[in-house]
Amino acid sequence: MPTIPATVISTPTEFQPAFTRVQQSENHDCAFACIAMITGKTLEEIRELAVKKFMHPIHGPYWITGDLIAGLLAQNGYVASVYKEAEKIETLPDLAIAMVDYQPSTELGRHVLFHRAKASHAPTTIITYMMDPAYWVEPQEHIRTSFKGLPVSWFIAVHAMSKPGK
């Protein structure tokens, strides 16, 4: 049964994310990459599931809806909320697929994985970070603990199912 990591391995100066970063392969598959990070699957496995189970187009154009995100996560033992407007980083859930670089005029943005967990070296210390699947961002921006210049506009909360679906 899937679980959400509540602790990250850390020292006073660094930490190891609880998830393995998956890089998106196209301009529009950031949500699939975030789902792959959460589930421990490959991007190709998530895309194949979307095509076979949810009739997602093999080739574009396409839109990855909140319903598709929720369905893919449910197939892997997770529950997803609907998109919710983000107020402040502090109010986000411990695990979320967050939308950044959001443009209200087009209602488009891109997805990153947001995670908050206790530090193993000091359980009262909380580490909050984002994993960015974008292939065009600099390596030092793949995992960020500073969100300046990259505000979260919307998010989908994610938690483990109590009884995984089929």
C-alpha cells in the first residue's frame, strides 16, 4: 500500500528528497512526470496507463485534466483533490502537484511536485521543497527550497488511499 513519506533524510546542511525526480520529455507532460515521481513509476508507464485506461491521445494536442490526474493517481493507490487555489505555501498540504508559472488569461501553467516533511536529523525541523520536472530548468533548480519567483497558483492535494483501487 502506498504511503506519503513524512521524513526526509537530512543533515544540518542538506537533505535527500523523499521522491526521485522524473524529467518531463515533452513541453506538456509535467503532470505525468509529477505522477511518476509520486508513484515511483516511469514517465512512460504513466503515459501508457493514460492512453490505455483513460483514452488519452497518443500524440498531441492534448490537455491533462484534473480528472485524468486523479484517475492516474487512483490507479496507483493515491487520492487526489480537485484543483484548489493556493493562498500561501504554508497552507499547502504535505504532498501536492502544484501549478506554477500560471497565466490567468490562458488558464495555463506547469506542474511541479510539492512536498513537506520532517528532517531526519532534527524531527522538529520541517523541510519544504519542490521538484521541477522541466527539462529546460537549470540543474540547481530541479529541487528548490526557495520558492521566490515561482509562486504556486493552484494545487492538487495528494494522499494515500486507505484501500488501493484496482
